[in-house]
Amino acid sequence: MKVIDMRLRPPLKSWISTAQFTEGTAYYPTRVGFPRPKSVRTQKIEDLLAEMEDAGFTWGVIMGRQSAPPHGAVPNEEIAAAIAAHPHKFVGFLGIDLRDIARGVEEIDRWAKVPGFVGASIEPGATFEAMYSDDRKLYPLYERCQELGLPMSITLSGYLAAMVGHDLAYGSPTSVYKVAKDFPRLKIIVSHAAWPNIMPMMEVAFIRDNVYVSPDLYMNGLNMPGAHEYIKAAQLFLGDRLLFGTAYPSRPLKESLDAFLQWDLAPELRERIVFGNAARLLGLD
């Protein structure tokens, strides 16, 4: 079985000092019982690659991040170096710092030309000055991605916003509807799938077929609250737009995949979720 991980953060230099990789923190996946991957301890990308091989992962999508602490930021140059070193394992979404939109457009133009970059990533609710997804200040970014045919990942989660000190309301996906309506040719991926705002997420995805849903760790396991709603949607209307991911290093890759495989899915639908949909969207097929 081929697998594409839509949200993977390798142990790059700028990431290993953040909560995701720092041992002894209150990083929330550990609080719900998820064990730490080996590379969190060793902070070696070779250990991550070995884990990808063991779990059968074909591609890892390095999701760029330019957010406020404790989430932190990783320069796009570091993502580019990881892709160049492992061009048959990693592709990347460039991260955009929302404090400077004009520079963000320049970053899109720059990195869209670099092999291995397949999308752009923003986290409007977790930036230094929180914004909703349909804030007009963000529109030049959406417009440029639409012009270039570059997918845009909008990471949304109430918890993500709260960790920065912003209101939980910034995790709502409702504002994505207007963006998807105003930019109908833009492929929008809602990373973290706005968990736990699941039914509003389903509403937006039901109405706008240019919206893709990527719940990552919030879909992987029968006991994750609300996860079954993503699966039910895939069986009804979202089968071509639901994407598998792990939010690594939240838990080991093989454990994440095994947790997803607990769902009783038709083989063809399972293949679309773990590989086919992302391969088509990102041009990896």
C-alpha cells in the first residue's frame, strides 16, 4: 500500500527547539497517550527516513510553518535543503509569514519555481496577530496561488490558536467558505481539518468542492472524538477530497497508519484517502 503523509515535520534545525521536538514539554499528544517517535529523541532525519520506510510511506509532505511561539517557524530554505537531500521522499509547502503579505507573495513566486515545492501554507489563527481565513489582507496570497495553480493549506484548530494565546474562534472553518467561493479555482486544504469544529468543516466541504479536508492525527483512531464524522463524510461525498496525514512528530508513523486502518473502509476508498487523493492534488501520481 502506498501512503502520502500530508503533514510531516522532520527534525530540521529550526524545528527541533520547538515543543514538537523538545522532551519534557507539555506537548499535547503525549498527554493523550501517544508515544514519541525515535527521532524526537535522536533528532536525526535518518531515523525519520527509517521510520517512513518501515511504515511504507511513499512521500512525506513537509508543511511549512511561520507562526507565533510556541509553534515557531522554519525557514523555507531549510525545507528546500531537506527536499534536495531526499528528493524521492519529501515534497514541501512553503510557509508564509502573515506579518508581511507583500513579501509572502514574493515567497510564493520564488519557491513555486523550485522543484519539490507543491503548495503554500498559512496558519491565520496562530500567527502573531490572529486573522480569520477570509481576512481581505490574505487575498493577494490566495490570488497568486490560484494564478499559479498552487494548492493552499490553511491550518485551522481551536487548540492551535489557543496555544498562541488567541481566541478559540479562530479555529472555525466557516470563513474558509468565502475564500473558496471567491477563489473557485484555488485548491484549499484545511490542515488539522478545523478539529474539533467538525460539522462546520463538513458544511464548508459539502458546499465547496475546491476544499480538501486533512484531519491528520484527528482522524487516526476509533477513539478520537469526532473522527468518525470525517469517515462518514468520505463514504458519502468527501471520498475524493479527504487526505491522510500524521502531524508527525505527534506519534510514530506506523502507529498512526495502523490507527487509521482501524476504520472499516472499502479498499478502493482507503487507497484514495491514504494516497490517491493527495497524489492527484499534488501531481505525485
